[in-house]
Amino acid sequence: MPNTSVSALITTPRLRLRSPKMGDGFIINESINKSIIHLKEWMVWAQEPQTLEESENYVSMCINNWVSLKKDLPSVISHPITRIF
């Protein structure tokens, strides 16, 4: 039987991956909108700035996917020194 458990936090000296949490929409929204000019060229979903509601809805979907193990497991990436996210 395959292992279906997923750690909610994976930490290395240079990187921290964690499961998404409610409230992450704000920082995701800010990051996307500050980088929209650069993202446009590479990301189909980033052709227009996102609203905070769209970002919160995305986080909610990610949480549901994480809990149900239905799809990809999106993670929030942070740097241990700057502690962004």
C-alpha cells in the first residue's frame, strides 16, 4: 500500500516548504502583483493583476487539494533567514 501521508513542513538549511494556510492569499497577491510585468511573459495565468479575493480563493483550493491529496501539493516557499511567508 502506498504511503499517502504528506509532511506539512519540510525544512533544509536554505529552504522551507510548508502547506498553504488561510491568510497566505495576501502575501501571494502582493508577490504576484509586484512581479506581474515579469510573470506575464512566462505565466499564462499572470496576464492581469489578481484581486485579493482571487488569491484567497486560490489558497483555499490549495488547502483543499493538500488535505485531500487530490492533485499537486502546492507549497509555500520561504527562505529561513528572511522568513518571508
